[in-house]
Amino acid sequence: MGITKTEHFTSRQNRIAAIARALGHPARVAILEHLVRPQTCVRGDLVDELPLAQATVSQHLKELKNVGLIKGETEGTSVCYCINEPVWK
């Protein structure tokens, strides 16, 4: 299905598909599992938890943030990520 075909589906269907794509990588699932435990997390903590490079973790965080599953706030020189509660509900 091409990108132009998405117009034939509801916004809800397209939203669910976008979230499913974001959940389609095990590293992103691991990130979400980590964020659910402490309720918040700094990016550096995730690098210590996952067998991935900083740049790779950042890319996965970006994908999760783009679909709204997580949110991030800048605190000094780091970003604090957490689960975006309204989206999860």
C-alpha cells in the first residue's frame, strides 16, 4: 500500500497503523518497557540499558516521539523522556 492510499482510510485507522509501525522494532518496545517502570528517564540511562549506540537510541526515541507515544523535555544538556499518558489512554 502506497503512502497516497492512506487517504482512503479513517484518521483513526491511519493513527493505529503509525503506532504499529513505531512498535515494530524490539528496541522501541524495550525503550517503552524501560520508560514505564520509573515513569521518567534521561536519554543516557537508556543507553546504559540497551545494547545500542547513543545515536541509535536517539533515532528510536525520535520515532516513538513522532507518533506521540513518548514526550521529552529538555533539562539542561539532556532530554528527559516519559510516557505520553493521554496517548496511552
